[in-house]
Amino acid sequence: MLSKDMLALGTRRSVIREIFEFGKKRAAEVGPENVFDFSIGNPSIPAPECVKKAILELLDKEDPCVLHGYTSAQGDPRARRAIADYVNKTHGVALSPDDIYMTCGAAASLIISLKAMCVPGDEFISFAPFFPEYKVFVEAVGGRFAVIPPDAPRFQISAEQLRRTVNEHTKAVIINSPNNPSGVIYSAETLKSLAAVLEEKAREYGHPIYLLADEPYRELVYDKNITVPYPMKFYKNTIVCYSYSKSLSLPGERIGYIAVSPEMEGSRDMYFAICGAGRALGYVCAPSMFQLAVAKCQGQTGDLEAYKANRDLLYDGLTKLGFECVHPDGAFYLFVKSPEADDEAFCEKAKKYDLLLVAGAGFGAPGYVRLAYCVKKSMIERSMPAFEKLIKEYR
Amino acid sequence: MLSKDMLALGTRRSVIREIFEFGKKRAAEVGPENVFDFSIGNPSIPAPECVKKAILELLDKEDPCVLHGYTSAQGDPRARRAIADYVNKTHGVALSPDDIYMTCGAAASLIISLKAMCVPGDEFISFAPFFPEYKVFVEAVGGRFAVIPPDAPRFQISAEQLRRTVNEHTKAVIINSPNNPSGVIYSAETLKSLAAVLEEKAREYGHPIYLLADEPYRELVYDKNITVPYPMKFYKNTIVCYSYSKSLSLPGERIGYIAVSPEMEGSRDMYFAICGAGRALGYVCAPSMFQLAVAKCQGQTGDLEAYKANRDLLYDGLTKLGFECVHPDGAFYLFVKSPEADDEAFCEKAKKYDLLLVAGAGFGAPGYVRLAYCVKKSMIERSMPAFEKLIKEYR
């Protein structure tokens, strides 16, 4: 007998995987140029030149036994120093390298943080729409996952709903901004009211409630006047889970970090528990060469103009056709209201026109669909007549 | 309240870490050339040229969006094909690429396999001396860890002891050959008798007992007439947990794989449960560029002659001085009998001569000490007078 949960997780084809297979089949039938796949959140812009330059320099100058050798479990001190310096300078916080723990990407950052803090009976809250793996990770460490329904159509966070949901078992709240799948950025106002509720409830229950900020999309913002507030500045009991997957277009390299707010109550214990959790989960250390490579690329990104052009084209095109959609300020997703209540039925209809969308139900937001616009611009252009035919079905 | 277990794991300084700190302090006091640190199992020979060549080629020729992009959770099909082909050709088995699951190294291979199979009440058996993290990983997935005492002085496996230890709760047996810390290679005879006991007990209890073969040292063998038997050929319910950390001197890059024997009962379910466990543990995929790099380096190793020269020098030197030691055929460790029953007391005495050794107690084998000879040859040469002084204390 194997673990039933693991077998189910590994066997159940994900919705996105099924769409991918459908897309392959259709591409063979009608030609790849006639299939419009908006399902996958895989960066479509190459890593910036600094990544290749950094790797070539490292291969040339570093002792290979060091370059490819174990780092300490927390990560190479040079990498942690570079990251702390950059974050401090950019966001006005006061991280030391010993507040940074290098990880194999955002998923590792999240599960390690959850494993560090979870004790039996703990509950973790997230806000729909949310990245579906949150539930998988929370349950894998033995926690209960609770969801606050979407605050449609703004897709911010309702402090009132949070106040009603937090209870004595709440260990942490997970947020994701810029958000996958809505593209929304939580405003400073939202973070302030979130922090106020968590502080009030922590006092009421006599224990801290942590904020886990999942931030792989932090740099993917397309308007100069919009910034992504840094959650640590609003709430001291914050852990930032970061990844370079999107900012440097390195999703396969599995490189990111955890930053523990130095102002957190018991911040040293949290950091050590994170070290313990990383060890218990078999992480050993983050990939060594990429630790040093990202250290050399702080503040760099791929050419985000390509995503911005895609966003504008898709958002303008779809709203002109009559689709309703919250304006996506960041990430590379558009969260469109389904013209019928059943988002899965809408996705099925879209498939008739070879438009591959992902239903919102999996993100905890039925009635919506996600479009990933990290695609070729020409595909968006070619897709517009198909969207027009699709919306006509609802007129 | 954080997880007490994780806090303890992260706070407790490992013995090896303490030795490392002591060594640093002494190096500052007496000069680094007078400190003889045999404590760390970190490869001391550089990665072979093929690794750098592969990376340069990949950076030059691959689309960066593919090279650094997500692979499927199982791993890039090209990498899995290259590995299956190489293992099949080398060991005469019949793996398909779909029996291979790429991982972030041996630790990830182990914990993913354990998580895939563990259900409440399960027990996992290993043989002393064993790699201490086995206990951490088994307990992290909720299993009970049982140890069979050392089969000194041969350090093979006693089938009799195994027969007495296996019970209805035994889910799997973990072996490690070439062994850390003994350097011993389990013989074909040993694997045959191990398989016979597991088959007998599986029949008795009516469920399979899996064999987890942890094989990061497989290629580190120093005599032409000695081979490391491939466990899958002796026992069908085998999972091989492999890593390129030692063979290609890439321990920091976290790259390895799991191979599920296609002859295993329910082998497809095991593979899917492994996919699920990798997902639940936040692994997403193994580092993408190194998946392709190791695919290009199948069958290559660093210059193992350096380890062989070290082994011969250290083994001959110590046995000539009167130390007792099983002949280490593989890995890069020597497991020396402590001249007094208390191995920790012996390690303390050794520190007086700036000889840094690791006590066997942590490996489940009190009365022995581990010396890692992945060091500079000149350090071994310089250390001999210190060993001579040390053994004189016991004459």
C-alpha cells in the first residue's frame, strides 16, 4: 500500500496538463498557428543577458569545487549578502544576510516556511483567487487550508471577511501579489487593513499570526506609477517567499529565497525552524551556481515590455469585445469574467474556437477564467477573431 | 509556537558543523597547514571537463526559455532517455525513460520515495553504520526508523539479523553501497541474501517490502576487479536513489534521479505516487540546465585516481601504525576502530593533535570513527606524525 494522497496527487492529471494535451492534439489537426493556448504560466521572454554573463564569469573564475560544491544550508554568504543589500536598498527594510535562506524556488520557500511553523491543529488562510498548490503544500505539512471567497470585482482583500475567518487555530495567512491568477496588486491600503486585523486577532488569541507573502511576480508590473508595497513594512510577523523564476525567467532552475522579517517576534527561532524544515524536506542547499548567478543579477529583469505589450493588446481587445475583466497591473495573467455562471462550460465552449483558457474554479473563483499572456504577441493578434466568435455565442 | 521538531533540527548544531568551527579556530591559532580535517564529505576533485563543456554548449545552442524553463515534473525527456539508456547498457536492466524521475539530488530522491510510500504505522529499516539523515527523512514523513546493529568487522549485512527485525510494519529497507561511512561495498552475496529475506517476509506478511538503494557513491570504486552490484538485478521491488554529487563533483547543484524498477509490483502506481510526493514536497522539477548537462555526461566521472591515491596512503599509513580498519573499496571514507570503546573520547583525544575525526555513534556504530579522505594528499602526508602520536597514547 502506497500513500493514497501521494498517489492521487501524482495520478490526477492537472487541468492545465489536460489542456496542454488537448492543445497538442489540435495543433496536429489544424496547425499550431490556429491554436491559441493561454493556459500556461511559463515565462516567454528569455533570461536577461546578465544571467549568461554571470554563468560564464563564474565558470571562468571560480574554483569548480566551490562553484558546484555544497553551500551552507542557508546559502552562500555572498548571495545572502547581495540579496539583503538589494532588498534593504529597494524597500527600506533592515535585513541581515542571516535573515535570508536560499531555496529551490517559491514552492520550496512556501513549503519550508509552512513546515517550520505548522503544529497539529493549525489552520492557514488564503484569499481566492489563489495558486492551487497552496492547498497541496498546507495539507502536506498537516495543516488545514481555509479560503476566503473572492472580493470580486476588485480582487483585493476584504478585511471584514478576514476578521470573520481568523480563529484561534490560524497560524498564518498566505497572500500573493501581484496575484496569480487575477493580475491584481494588493494596495498599501489593503496591506494596512490586513495587518490591522492580524494584529487585533493576535492580541485576542495571545499568539502571533504570520503573514506568508508569496512574491514570484513582484517585478512584473507594467505601469510606472504603480508599485508593489513590501509587506514587511506593514506587518512585522512577515515571511517573504521569493523566486527568480519570473523576474529572471529562470523557472526551471529552481532558485529563490525566504526572507524572515528581523522585526518578527522570535525571528531567530523562526529562521532556525526554517533551517530545520529545509533539512527535513531534503533540500540540503539551493543550487549553488545559480545562487551566485542571481547574486550578480540583483535588480535585473527580462524585457518586461513584451509582457506589457501583450497585456495591453489582450486587455484592450477583450474589453472592446465586451468581456469583463479586472485591470491586471502585474504578473502575466488576465482574469476574465465568464459570460455564463459555469466557468468550466465556458472553457469548453472556448475550446471549440481553439482558445485554451483555465477555469477559475481551481483557483477558488468560479465564474472566472484565467488567461496567461506570457505568449507570442502574434498569437494574441491571431486569437482575436476567435474571441469575437466566442462572445457572439452569448449575445 | 513553531514546530518543535523543526526548531530542534535547525538549532542543534550537527557534530560535523562543530568540528568545522573548531578547525577554523585552530587554523587561526596554529596555521591551516597544521590542522588535519578529515570530517567533511565534500568532493575535493573538480567536476570533469565535460560538465563545463556541456554548460557552454547549452548556453550557446539552446533557446534560453527552454534551457531555463520548467521541465515536466518527471524531468526533461532527453535527460530521462539518456539516463535510462546508460543504466540499461551498464547494468543490463530494462528501464524506460518513464521509470526515471529527475530530482534535486539524493536527499530529495530519498524523501520523495519515502513520502510516496509511507502510511501511518510504517517502519523503515537501515543497517548501521548509516547516513544519519535517513532517520530525519523517515521521521519527517511520519515513519518509524529502525536500525540493525553493525555487522562488524566486515560491515556487510547479516541476513539473520534482518530476518529477526523485519515485521508486518516494515515498508522498506534502506541500503547505501558504497557505504558512507564504512567505505564498504555490499557484495552480490550480500544482496542475494538480503533479497531472499525480503521475498520470504513479503510472502509471510502478504505485502511487498521495498528496497531503497541510496547510491551517490556508485562510481567511487578504486580497484578494477571490484564492481558494485546493481540492486535491481537482485530484487524486483527496488528503487534506486541516485545523485551526481560525487560522480561529477556537483554536490551543490542538487541533481540526481529516482529509478523505479519496471519489474516492481505496481511499478506504475509507485512512479505516480513519487510524482505526487515530489509535488507535495514543493520540488516542481529538478534544476533544468543541469538535467541537460548531466545527460551529456553519462558515464563520466572526476579524476578518481586522486581519491584512490588518498585512500591507499591513509589506509596503509594508519594500518601500519596499528589502527584497525575495514578495507574501504569505495566512497571516500575510512571507518577506523577506536582504540578505546568510547569513540567520542577518542575523537576528543585526536583533537589534541589537531586531527579532526567524526565519531561513529552518529552513524549508529559506536566504537568507530569516520575519516573522509576527499582532501588534499599533502594533508594526509602531513597528518601521519599526528596519528602516530595519537596511537602512542594507547600503547
